[in-house]
Amino acid sequence: MRIGDLARESGVTTRQLRYYEEQDLLHPIRSSNNYREYAEESVQQVQQIRGLLDAGLPTRLIRLLLPCVQGPAAELPPQPNSEMAGLLRTELENLQARIEFLSHSKNEIECYLKRVV
Amino acid sequence: MRIGDLARESGVTTRQLRYYEEQDLLHPIRSSNNYREYAEESVQQVQQIRGLLDAGLPTRLIRLLLPCVQGPAAELPPQPNSEMAGLLRTELENLQARIEFLSHSKNEIECYLKRVV
DNA sequence: TTTGACGTTGACGTTAAGGTCAAGCTCATA
DNA sequence: TATGAGCTTGACCTTAACGTCAACGTCAAA
């Protein structure tokens, strides 16, 4: 599929898709006319990226995480050395903190809404 | 307490504190020499703000949420009209989506780490 | 063969959340 | 009184994640 198709199917702009490629998050091949050519799975990948971005993670981290979060069937990244494993563990703790904070805030907003209704 | 004290106790810079005030998230009073004067609770408030910012919420939303998430003892915002309640409900759904996405990503990173170790 | 939709790169603009620096108060202390 | 630490505002700078626009290539359909 071409960039316009992927944009429609995944609900982002073509500009975003080019930006994600620039950030090394997507790697379409080029057809003979130099158009980007995406695989079907790209739709899922883009949604994965969007989710992580919406969750507040920078592309720098998403680049690290993508090979890991593409499901248990995904290939392992080339060299999961201890440096990268450390980074991931740190990021895991941050994720946990974010999750707890968001849950807490959500609870309080819910309480508030119950009070004012 | 003054701005430097609050910065130290809450772990942010004075620039951030001034920025949060500019964004209408903090409202210190001024002492006779025009210095900002903060209450003790400001420490908690700043940490609340940091948590929400780290979670990816913009100050625009935090401004809305702050009166709600300051705990059940907090005063109700002036006019919790239906427009604002609607905004909050929408934001609640977004929060839930973020939480689920983060949890999902976290699980996958954990799976990954178990595989490579 | 020309039009129109779609693609390409490149460059500049924008917004949020601050960093940084300057020039000038305030105030306790040497 | 002067010195230094901390405070004030104002101004400009920075970064990420795009939006937008220009100028040009590609290709199926009229």
C-alpha cells in the first residue's frame, strides 16, 4: 500500500508517516517510481506508535520499544545487550509510575464528577 | 515559603514555578516586597502538576483538572456547569485509553525482557 | 496529451514547556 | 555601606512533533 492508503487506514496524516520514517520508526521500501510501499502490518504499527506517542513517550524511546512491543511473535532486536536492557527496565519503572499516577488522577476525577452531578 | 524554597522542596526549577503560575496552575500571593509567597500545600500541588505533565496532559487540561484532583476535601470549582462536566468526562475516557495502552505496552516490554534475559 | 490525484523532497512556521540571560530590586550580613 | 544570595520582569532561545507550502515527478483516465 502507498502512503495515502496507510494514512487513511491508520488515521494519521502523510506528514506524520514521513516524520515517523525520518525518526526511524517505520521502514517502507521504495517501488520503482520512488513511492513508499508499506506492508499491511504497518497499520498496526502506526497505531502502536500513536498509542505510545499519546501516552507521552518520545520517538527516541519508541524507537527502542517498538521491536519489543510488536507482540511475542516479533523478532528480537539485533543485540539486546545489557545497556539496552537497563534502559528498558528504567523505562518500565517510568511506565509503572505513569500508570499509577493516571489511575489515581482518574479516580479523583470520577469522585469529583459524582460529587457535582 | 518563597519560590526558591518551594523549588527545592518540590524538585522543580523556579522557572517552572513561574511558568505554572503564568499558566494559571499556581496562585501565590505577594508579600510586601513583591516576592511570591507560597503555602505549604503548594509542594503537593506542584507534585500533582508534575505528575499530570509527565503523564502527557497539557497545562490547558491540568488547569481544568486541578480543582478536581486535589482530593475529596478540596473545594468545588466555582461553576461546575455541564460544559465542563462534559470536558471532564471526555478527558476521563482519554485517561482510561492511555492507561490501558500503557499497561499493554508495559506487559509487552516485560515479556520481551523475560525472553532476552 | 493534458488534466488531476497522488507522490517526492526541502524549507519554513507553530506550539508547549521550559532554559538562559540581562538588568534591576531586596535584604541579611561582613 | 557594600557584598552576595535570592527575588523581580522581560526577552530571546530550544526541542519535539508535526502543519503548511512550494516546486517538481508519476500515472491513469478523458
